[in-house]
Amino acid sequence: MQMIVTLRNVWKTYGRDVVLERLNLEVRTGEFITIVGASGCGKTTFLRMLLGEETPSRGELLLEGAPMPAEPGPDRGVVFQKYSVFPHLNALDNVLVAEEFGRARFTGRLFGGVRRRARAKALEMLEAVGLTHALKKYPHELSGGMQQRLAIAQALMKNPKILLLDEPFGALDPGIRGDMHALILDLWRRRRLTIFMVTHDLKEGFYLGTRLLVFDKVRHDPHAPNAYGANITYDIPVGRIEPGLFEEIRDQTGLPVAAEVVSRG
Amino acid sequence: MKRLINQHPPRTIGYLLGLLPFALLLLAYVAASAARLAENPDDPLLPSLGMMLETFWRLATEPSRRTGELVLWVDTAASLTRLALGVGISMLMGLVVGILAGLIPYAGRALSPLITAVAMIPPLAVLPILFITFGVGELAKVVLIVFGIAPFIIRDVQQRVEELPTEQLIKAQTLGASTWLVVVRVVLPQVFPRLLDATRLALGAAWLFLIASEAIAATEGLGYRIFLVRRFMDMATILPYVVWITLLAFLFDLLLRLANRWLFPWYGGRRR
């Protein structure tokens, strides 16, 4: 079966500093990959490589068997923790603009029947994330959770091959975060998305993902802290968790989480 | 008794406090003027309010005996045309060069040092060069204003573009936007309110350069007039002209501020 994302011995270095080393990974369509790790362990760098913002220093990074494009494009959607939506457009226009980028190469605006169809598609997407009541609101008038819903709707307009989420719920209140988890799981199931999500919340990683990757440094040189990079230390199909594994990962990465293991609802 | 830093005046008292310094200054002027005029009714240095009003009214409504023109309006039209041209061209340059330098890395590398260097040159120092190159006509005055304020506006726009979160630019690309569409739909609309803000700040300097160039070589204009009648110590013309110029400057500032609020309702909200 064709892998959607393949990494073969991928390294990322800046000068003599090694951030990531010897990454090998194969990801199938439909997987929900959650990525956890201590801060500075290269998980965001990894996401930026998938996005095309960074290129691997060594090794092969493939998207559907072809080299990953070296700049962001519509085949990879993204939601960041902040600044994901355009502050000068209201909710509807924020989603509609995705259609306009693709179809109006010069003016960036659609008119007439084409616009009506694009608008209908945008409205459908906003309904899917539960924002029908806030079409005319500007982002600064929306709560943090609603802004992230909007960002997700925007990203899904292009039907991306992979959806990248960079700590998308990290800044939200716990209650709101629960709603967002339900939303993203629902969208993932119904639209058969392939998701990579970086989180610093181990519990969230276990709860949402079908597969959990832990990024950590295996080798340490106390005299040159940047001489060795992080690697994938755990690659776990979530759902079959042995007792104690959660604590083990928590202790090794030092991630601050409640001690109970969460089973997927 | 609350600390001074915690005491806020009620609304009406606040307004009255704001008016108080103006009233005091006016009062002081009226008193000084009356004292001087009591000694010598022909003293030109501190004309009475009535004399100034009369002069202003004459300049605004009676055709000049020499040229048959309404002096105030001819001066105002000439000055505002120069100002509008100079400020308009500067805004356009600010948008185009500022966005290029702020968004396109190659253009930024090529243009930023030049913009910084040009911004360092004191504009009035190059005024003679402008008069020699462009003659003493309208062009040199407009160019002086552009020379004086365009670098500032360009740098402000460039900075604003550079401040746009990278996340937004990446997001636009993942939605399929080309460089051009990023400019048209993401950068331009977000930079425009900042352009109006920068223009507001630059207007003071624009007036300075306008009046300076008119003082040196012109045949009409607000700056020309006050420097012309200076020879006769005609304070009854100069003072109302200064008030008139201040009023115009205040109006343009207000207009730009209101335009920002009406046209870009999302702008203030985001800064708050």
C-alpha cells in the first residue's frame, strides 16, 4: 500500500547543532499521529519539515512517494496555536478566501455564480465546525476556541492530503479543549483525514491519536548539548497501552500531566 | 484622600480643563494687545482680535486690488495641491516599496540599505539641489515633500509587513495563494490602515517642508503669504494664517483617523 508520508534516515542540522537525527517513519492514509516530547526536542521542526518551511539536511522525506515540496502548498493544511486566521476578514470571508486563492489567480476575488457556489461550500464548512452563528464576526470578536474552529474550517477547504496541527488547543481552557477534541475526532472520522498533531499534553496525545510518536534525545554529550539530535523514541499504536507505559514516557520526557492513563472514548 | 495618580476628573470637568490653557493664552494675548494698542493704536505687533478677524475676512472675501483674486483661497488651493500631490505620491511609494521590501526577501536586501541611507539625509539640505534640478516651479516643492516623508512612510509600511505573523503567510500558502495573491488579499488590506496612521504622523513634516519651500520660492501659497507679509510685520495677516494652517492640519488628521475607523473596523479591535 502507498504510504502518504515516508521518512528515510532524515536529519535536520543547523551548522554543527543537530536537531533531529536518523528519523525513519512510514505513515498511512487515515492515521491520526500525535507527537509529544519535551520542549526543544524538534517536534515543531519536524512539523515545519512536513509543511515545507524547512527541508531535511540529510535523508529522504516523501509525500505520496515524491519528494516533499520545499514550500507550503494546498496539499498540506495547517492550524497553528495562534495567528492562523486573517484578522482583517470576517469568519465567512476567512473560509471563502481559500476558494478565491485557488480560482481567481489575479484578483483573488470571485463574482457571480462561481462566488455563490464557493460561498455555499464555505457555509457548509463553517456549519461542520459549528460557526454558522458567527459568519459576520471578525476574529477579534471570536473566542479562542471559535478562532481555532475557524482555522480548522479554513484548512479543510482545500481537502489537504495531510492536516498539520501545531499545538492547536494549547491556549484554550480545559472545557473548550474537550469540545475541540470531539470536533477534530469527528472531522477526522467523517472526512478520512490524515493528521499530524504536535502537543505538549501527553494525555491529549494518547486520547486523540491512533499512533503516538515520542521525540526525545537518546544520546547526550554533557560538554556539547547540541551535538546529538532527537529521535523517535516511542512509536506506539495507541489503544493497546501496556500499564505503566504512560508513566514511563512521562518520567522520561518530564511532561507535566495527570498520572491517569486515558483510554480512548 | 486618594493618591493623585488615582484621581480622575469627571467628564465635563475634564473638557473644561482641556479648554483652560487655551482660554488663559487667549486672555494673556488680549491683555497684552490691549496694553500695547493703548500706547500706540498703529502698533502692528500685537493686533487685536477684531483687527485680525477683519484682515482675515478681507483676504477671504474681497478680491485683491493688485491681482483681483481672493488671496486666502488662492493661497489655500495652491498649498493644498502641493501638499496633496506630495503626500499622495509618498503614500503610493510607501505602499509599493514598503511591501516589496518587507515581503520579498531579495527586494528587501536590495532596497533596505538605500531607504535607510536616504532617510538620513536632512531634506532641507537638498532643497537647493531640488530647486536647481527641477526649477523653482511646483515640481521642486512636491519633490521636497516626497523626499522628506516618503522614506519614513516606506519604512513604517515595511516594518508593518515584517511584523505580520509568519503563520499568516504560511496559512495563505497552504490555501493555495501565490505571492501576488498574498500581497493583494493578505498584506495590502492589513497594511493600509497602518499606511493611514503613518501618513497622519508624517503630515506635520509635510507641512514643514511645504512652508519652507514656499517661503523660498513661490508666487502664491500659505507659506509664501506669511513670509511675504513678514516684511511689513503684518501680524494681523500672519496670526490668522497660522491658525488657519493649524485648523487645516487638524482637519486632515481627524479625517484620516475617522477613515481608519470606518474603513477598517477590525483594525482597532486587534490592537486592543
